[in-house]
Amino acid sequence: MAIDLSAVNWIYVALMAGFAFVAALLGSLISFRNRVGGALIAAILFAAMYVGWNYYPHPQIQLPIVTTYTYPSNG
């Protein structure tokens, strides 16, 4: 099964990658370079950013809604 790269929303992917980077950076700084603590804090921060971005209503910004993904049909 091949992935159709033209169907990927690359702006959304870049935004989520940016959130993951910021979460990892803050997790590392907050946990004083403790790897397990930093990973745990990064996971919590990323989850908070993900939920805030995808589920909080932003009337001024058109956001991608998680439930509107479409899957290409294999004809």
C-alpha cells in the first residue's frame, strides 16, 4: 500500500513537528536534562498543544479538523 504524498497537508505536518520540537526543548529545560523526566514533560506539553490547536475553537483561523481526513479510494 503506497502513501499518496500529494494528499498530505504539509503545513499541518510542519506545525505538529514544530510543536514537538518546542515541547522537547521545554521538557529538556524544565527537567534539568533528565532524559525520562524530559520525555514525560515533552509528551504532556505536546498533548496539551495538540489538543489546544485541534479542538479549541479559533474563529479567526481556519484550522484543520482532525476528523475531516479523507482516504483515497483504491479503485
